[in-house]
Amino acid sequence: MRAAVATFGLVAAAIVIAGVSDPRLGGKAWRHVASGAGASDDARAFLAANADSLDASFLALRAALDAAGHDPRSLKRAHAALRVARARYKRVEGAVELYAPALAAAFNSRRQEVDDDDAPPPSTLAASGFPALESVMWPKLEPSNADSARRLVDAMRPLVTRLRALVPALMPTDAQVIEIGRQEIARVATLGIAGFDAPHSGEAIRESAWAMDGVRDLFRVSARGLWRDHRRERDALDSTLSRAVAYLRANPDFENFNRLAFIVEFEEPAARALDELRRASGTRAVLFERAWRADAPSVFARDAFDPRVYAPSTSPMSSPALRALGARLFVDPILSGPRTRSCASCHNPGLAFTDTLARARNIDPKSAPVARNTPTLLNVALQPSQFDDERAASLEDQVLEVLRSPAEMKSSAELAATRLAADRSYEGAFAQAFGVKTNGAVTPLRMRQALAAYERSLVALDSRFDRAVRGDTNALSNEERDGFRVFMGRGGCGTCHFAPLFGGVTPPRYLASDVEVIGTLASPNAPARLDADSGRARIDRLALHVRAFKTPSLRNVARTAPYMHNGAFRTLDEVIAFYDHGGARGVGVPIANQTLSADSLHLSASERHAIVAFLGSLTDTVIRHE
């Protein structure tokens, strides 16, 4: 995780809530968190009461597990006790995630990959907290698993103690309470209804209802004190949250849940009502350095994402002159060593910034192709790291890597800058773009910054899917709507490719992206042979990351064939079939660290076709500058 996008755990939370600046928190990462109206005793009391209820639910769960034997009724009671404990956690999930994200991860992490500065580095792919309990208790609790479940509960009870100790130190302000609600509503719409942290039980929709109900109750108890003069906005928020909870509880079937209808008719109205309360009351937004803009009501809103969020702090602000310079550099072969290739040679704007090849041609025609497939540059600014192995932390670094690659550009930043400096027209363009004198205007860093600025301008988030979630449901066909349902539900695609960006950057904080091991094959026609690329492990030397690759965005995926890091799959139908079979392990290839479930999804032909149809609705290659 990049240091500039810092989060905090229990100790840091207390520091920030008290309004004290701490350099460990990344400086400006948490501006205005303690701003606005005075702290809400009602909100603190709500959190304390729910922490007590959570503790009681763990005691009940432990007692049920102690009594669990071979009697099916006792096993059923243990299942019911787990449901209650998870429901009570979901009611305070938003607050725990805001104030103590490392504690939230301990409660509810699918795997030990934590995007928090105060958490230890991952050492295993094992889940922790509730997902770990679910894995040993579903589909049913076998007597042989009862001891494991008891040990997990015993490990979680101290987490409740930490939560109860945290609550008295909190001073929830108007800004913080709104941010709790804002993030939790987004979390439900992106992770909750996708079953992200309930992959086995099928309880995700019910748990989403508890999460939304917790948001509603938090605002009901704190609104009179914090927004006494805004009765209309308070009532509108309560009404929309109530309707959302009712819809979730009336439609608990995970596989058949109508996710598009929920987002359009219930989640988005709740998000807008919350934003209206914030604006009407003059409550200042909590400002994070994150992709989701602080003043955007939801992650599905137009212009919800900031393309500069992952840029280095030294990166110049975008301007027409800077973008124009970057666009000119992008198509100029002068940057390559032999002057035979430009960036656009592989990232062709007419081909969604790809090249339609399995692997790009080597700049030396007599040499082997480039090692990996050429990814699209559309929306590349909304990724916190670059390349399939995440070896570049910024677009500026990505430019440097490509220039010096002997297979791609066979050049260097210094060589390219020297050539550009000899061209007077380029000197003038650099001087105008950077506001400096002409003499010496061209430097290697400025060249990289100009190219990066152009790439950051390649944001296209107005696909038919985007128009549909903003209310124009006629923008999608019935098959595409059904494909979204399967994608987010039975297909499990939305638990790695997170809506609405459909990449691996986890909402709603958007701090970092995961790498996944799916066991990509050398070819769909060679099912017994894994691709040899070591992936992320070549960079970090971690055994668990052998053959691990960044989860790519599926935006414009219908235009960017062939697929996978090695271009092994020619069509989306081949890709869906591979996932449906359970990746490499699912077809019998041994790969111990595969993160993709090896179980077949048993998708029907119509479900596969529907997913492919839905993916086509994510196409938008039109760049719209402000």
C-alpha cells in the first residue's frame, strides 16, 4: 500500500478523532475528520450498546458450540447463533471500518491481506474472523469441525473487548457519522450484495439488510442532536434507508437477487438522501486521499472518481497544454531507441488502447514477442499500481519501465529527453505546459509527467451500464441485466472485479488492489500446462504470490481480446468457461496457492451468455475532458 494513502488502527484512530495531526497517518489523508458539529453522545451510546450485544452474541455462539454434538438440533442452534453474531457485527461494521480498519479486518477478512499500516504483512491466505467461521460451519457444522469453530470464537472474543475499549474514546462528529453511513451504503452496494465476505453461507443479502439497518439506526439516534434543524432531510434519509432494508429482507435469495433494481431504486436514493443532508446542513465532507471523491454522493455517480488520486504529490496539475504535450509524445516514435515505435504502436487508440495480439511484437523483429499481453490504458489512472505484477507505483514509473525495456522501446528517459530537447517546437511546448523558460524546459522527469498526465486523462466511465445504474434501466437489455445478476451473484465475479470500476481495487476506500492466483493456462487447448510466468513473485519473492497477477479492470473488456496476462484466451466465452470450471485446479492441474475456488460454478449456457452480454455493456472508449 502506498504511504500517501494511509489508514489507521486503534491507536491512530484515537489520535485523529482528537483532532491531532500525526505524521504516521500520511499528513493530509484525514483532513476535516473532526470538523463540524460537536460530538454525538447518542452515536457513541449506540455503538456501545451494539458492542455489548455483539459480546453477548459471541457468548451465545460459544455456548451453542459447546453443546454441539451429533444431535442435528444442536448443530442447527450453532448455525443460528452465528447468524445472530454476524448480524450484530454488521450493525456496527461501518463505524469499525472507519475508526479501526485493522480491527475490522480481524473481524471480517476473507484473507489476511490487510490494507492498513498497523497490520502485519500477510503470511497466509487463510480467512480470519467471520469468514473463517463460515468456512468451517457451512454448509453444515460437522462434529469434527466443532473444535475448530470454538477456537475461532475464542480468538474473536478479544476483538470485542478491543471494540468496547475503543468506543468511550470516540467523539463522533457530524462529518464522521455521515462518512460512516456513506461508506457503509457503498460497501453494501459493491461488496455486500456480491457476497464478498459471505462466500459460503448464501447469507449476504440478509447481512446487507443488517448493515443498512445499522446505518438507519445510527442516524435515527444521532440526527436530532446533530441535525436538529433539518427534519425534512432526516426524514427523507430514514425513509430511503427503511425502504432499502425492507427490499433486502423481502428478497433474501442470493442467487436470484435483482442487484440492478436494488442499486437504482434503493441504494442510490439512500446515498443521495444522505448527501442532501450533508449539503443542506453544511457538514464538511471527510477528506481522504482516495479514488472516490469526497463530494460524490455514491460510487455510481457521474464523475465519482478522481484520476489524480494515485499520482505522486510532485505531479503537476492537468491542463490542456500538458495533456496536448503528452498526447503528442504518445504518438512520436522519437521516444524509442531505433525511432521505429511509439507508445501508440502497441496502445492503439483505435483499438481501445490495445493491439489485438496475444503478446506485443518485440521492437526487434527478429526477437521473441514481449512477455505479456498489452493492457488497455483506458481508466488506467484509477489503478494504484501498474503492470500485471504491480511493479510500478505510478504512471510516471510505468513510463520509465517501458522506455528502458529492451523488448518494448529499447530506450531510456534520458535518451528520449535529449532528442526532444534538440527540437525547438518541443522546447516551446514543454515551456508552455510546465510554465517555465524555454531553455532547459525539456527534462526526463517532465517528459514522464507529460505522458502520465495524458494517460490520466483517458477516463471513460459512461458506458451503458453506468447510464443504467444512474436510472436509465432501458440502457441494458434483459439479458444484460440478468448477466449483472449472475456476475455479482452465483458467478462470484464481483468478489474480485468490484463494481463499479470492475477491477481489483477494493471499495469503498480504494487504497490498493489485490493480486490473485487463478492458474492461468498456457493455452485453453493445453489444459494440463500452466503458464510459466511467475507473476508478482518475481517482484516480492513471496511463495504465495507465484503466478499471482493483478486483477484487471473489465471495463471495455469486449474490445480488448485476447485475454489474460499471456493472451491465452481468444474469447470471453473461453474465459467464462475457465472460471466456471474452477481455474487450473478445477481442470486437474495442481497449484497449491490458487486463490480462485476450484469448485465448478455449474453455470448454465444461458448464464454464461448473459455474463458475456453484461460485459459488453461496460464498453465506453469516449474520452470526455472537463
